[in-house]
Amino acid sequence: MAEVAWFENVLGSFNPPRASAPPAIAIDTARYGRHRTIFVSDTHLGTRGCKAEALADFLAHNECDTLFLVGDIVDGWQLKRRWYWTDAQSQVVAQILRKVDAGTRVIFVPGNHDEFARDYAGRLFAGVEIINEAIHETADGKRLWVLHGDRFDGVIAYAKWLAHVGDWAYGMALRLNDALFAVRKHLGMPYWSLSAFLKHKVKNAVEYISRFEEIVAREAEMRGVDGVVCGHIHHAEIRQIGHVLYLNDGDWVESCSALVEDAHGAMEILRWADPQQRRAPGYAGEIPAVAPGASAAAPVPA
């Protein structure tokens, strides 16, 4: 019941542990986006690595009919070890609940870090639907299988203790990444993820990502769907694998990316840069995007 209590606190009645109110976000209508569907995953609320300010800003400036939260939204692994929560993370929850109040359908598909919620599939928390997996039909009639994707990770499935060790090491890498970002920001340089760079340069990591994508796509093809949307590996991607359209919405600890569907069913990856860069003089309102088939691992432009 302890796990349920803090989960209800975050997504239910929402009584943040911090005394001060979440900061309001000023809406810049020049950057306002409207989408049919938004897919976001791996936000890892409750950790220091979560780019909560950027995520809250993204949610404030992008509206949709349906919002999919594709797992690892709240990091239960970390919160069970040590409570960590900021005003910016409270603002993320507030933005999600604002969308619910505005009529957006919000669907939460739990991942391995928030696996406690899987036992409550079929229930609502503050209007947020909890579903272990879903089929989403795009505007042009494609059937997409939506799931977090951790079931296809052998480490998660067969050596969970090793996954926890890896999670700790990953957290340390993200702290180093944040320190580097602070230096680059002070020097007027754009956001760049050291952890993402290293991950995509290490041969074993690249092979793991490719193998994961192919396994997920093969399972989707066996299920008879047109495509699959997942998260888990923190690598945003849109590519055709055989007869299946593979889509990964990325994460909000490294790439600050989301997957969006427009009114015609076209899918696109959006990367949301640091708020100071987005509001810099000369910003023309464009949202940095990755064209279908291209990787979202490149550094965010200034």
C-alpha cells in the first residue's frame, strides 16, 4: 500500500511535498503547437536527471486530442530509495492534469520504473487512464501498438538486479551530463548530451538499440499491426523495419523528445531545447523536428 499511497499523491489528489507553488509558465503563442496525438515517455519524474522545466514548457505549448504517457513517467525505483521532487516536476503533473480538465484523453502505459501501476490497469487516477498496452489508430487508419517496451529487454526480464545497478550508473552519468550542460550554458553554447553521445558511440550500445528495435518490430508484425510506439531505450526514432513502422518517442533526461501525430496521421519527432535557447532573440517559432526515418540523437540546434 505504500507504493500506491505516493502514486496517488502524485497523480491523484496531488498534494506536492514542497511548500511553494509550482511556477506559472507564460504561454508564447508563437510557439503553440496543435497535434492529434502526443506520445511522451521516460520522463523519470522523481530523479535529478529529469528535464522537468523543458517538459513542463513542452506540455504547456503543445495541445492534443490524446496524450500517451508511454512508461517510466514517475521513477518508482528512485523514489523508493530516496524522495526527490521539485517545483518543476510538480508543474509537469499540473500540466498533465490541466490537459485532462481541458478534455484531452490522457493514457498512462506504465514502464518498468513505474511498474507498480500495472496492477491498476483499467482504473483512473484523476482522469488519467492506466492501460498496460494499447492500440492507437492514426488519422490515416494505421493501427499502432503502444507499449513501454521493457518486456523485450533481456536484462529487465532475467536479471533485474543488474538493471538496478545499471540504473545507478546511468544516474551518475546523467549528473555528469548536467554539470557539463551548466558549463556549456554559462558559455552560451547549446544543449548537448554527453550521455547520449557516448551511448551512440559505444559499439555494444548501438548493437543493443538496433537489436531491441528489430525484436519489437518483429513482435508487432506477428500481432498484425501496422506499427509500434514505445520508449524504454531513450533513443527517439522513426523508421520502417520490414512491414512495420517502428516509432520511439525518446526521453526527457537526454534528448527532450516527443512523438507527435498531425491531423492527417503523419508522425514526427519533436526535440524541445533548453527554454533559454528557445526564447533567445531571433527565435522564429519553429519547433526543431526530425524528419521520418532520421535519428533524433543529434545535438539540439541553438
